[in-house]
Amino acid sequence: MNDGGDEPTGSRPRPRRADARRNQQTLLDAAAAVFVTSGVDAPVRDIAARAGVGTATIYRHFPTRADLIIGVYRHQVEACAEAGPALLESGPTPHAALGKWIDLFVDFLVTKHGLAAVLQSDDAAFEALHTYFLDRLVPVCGRLLDAAVASGEIRTDLSPYALMRGVGNLCIGAESDPRYDARHLVGLLVAGLRRPA
């Protein structure tokens, strides 16, 4: 029985939630793009302009700059995490999927322009992000490695954490030195995982 309030109340919020999620995704994509070109201290008005919204909309979703930085970081981690299974399903081989995923991981590491320094600050809001990063991405890397091992394509003596740590170390400073091509070195590392013929 509809008393005039139950059904509409239950059915109307869903589209708003979906719209709110899309709006938030748009803001996070815009903020990530602006952070890449201008750093995390870029004016909020630049992010708003890129997203096609007013600054009040950004502050409604992200009341502080720390909230926005955390939102961008988590959004990018989620995109990287979700890409792993999709690449494994659509790639020609597990090793190829692993290589493409590592490329995305390198993009994440190299293009965060200032995020790393901010995230290493003493701000308590950033403390849990490194754990979140590891909790989300190490299992994805592990699944890709396991699939490539099971297919006989790569060696078995590498942990996902060690691979990610190695890739991360190869990416240090890449964003500020045009003479250094981290992607090339990471490509050599991933190629070197193959079993000898």
C-alpha cells in the first residue's frame, strides 16, 4: 500500500546519489588533472573551472584542501585497483596484463605532483592513506603476478609488495627530471620477470 510517502521516498534518492557520485567523480578527475599541471596548491577556482562548476560546489563536496587531496588520492588508487582485474580479463596474456597494469601504476606514481610530499606531512588526515594504498593495490598486483606465474610466463620468486616497491623506487624523481625515463626502466624490470626460454 502506498500512503503517499513510502514509495517515492524509497525510489527518488537513488538517482540523486548516482548524480552526486558522478559529480564527485567529475570534481576528482578535474582536481587530479589540475594537480598534475599545477600541483596540489592550485587555486580551487582552477579546479572548478575545469570541472565546469562553481567553487561552492567543490567546497560542498570537499570542505578543506586536505579533503580534496585525500579524495583525489583515493580516487586514483581505486582506478588503479579496478583496472587490474579488467586488464587480466581482456589482455592477451597475464604477463601483458601485468605490464599494462604496471604502466598505470607508474602513471599514478609519476603524475601525482606534490601529493607525495603532502601525504608525508604530519597532518593526521593523511596517516591512513599509505595503509589504504597497500591494502587496495598489493592484492591486485598479487592477482596479476599469480596469473602470470600460473600461465608459466614469469618466475615465481617475486612478491607483489617487492615488485611495487621496486617500481616505486624506479619512479622517484621522474616527474622533475626530463632526462630520466622511469617508464623505460620499469619496462625492463617487467620484461625481466619472464622465465628464461
